[in-house]
Amino acid sequence: MIGMLLNHQELNEFEYVLKKEMEELMYDLEDQKIDGIVKSVLEERYQIIYRLFCRFAKPADCRRYLRSKQRN
């Protein structure tokens, strides 16, 4: 098991970085020019970051970044 000890400011910064990364991935996943194989890798990365984000964030924030199971 690996743990992290963060103060309040570091926690806010960590949440900010995760949010920005998820927003960028969501933008890329909506792009029609990106190939399906690349999108599947991006979706996998998004799910990993989302699960990490949900460990720290409020439930309302988690729902905001929840993606549906649609595949393009």
C-alpha cells in the first residue's frame, strides 16, 4: 500500500491538476479526427485519473467528471 500525506493547499493543487488533465482528455475524446485506438487509450487514462480524483474530491465534483459508457 502506498500513501500520501498532503496539507490542504497541496490537496487543492492536486485536485486542480487532475481536473485540468481530465478536461483535456475529455476534449480529446470528443475530437472526431482522433483514431479509435488512440481514443481507447485516452479513455483508459481518463478512467485511471478519474478514480484517483474521486479519492480526494467531493461527490458533486466526481459526478461532474463522470463519463458515460459511449464508445466512438
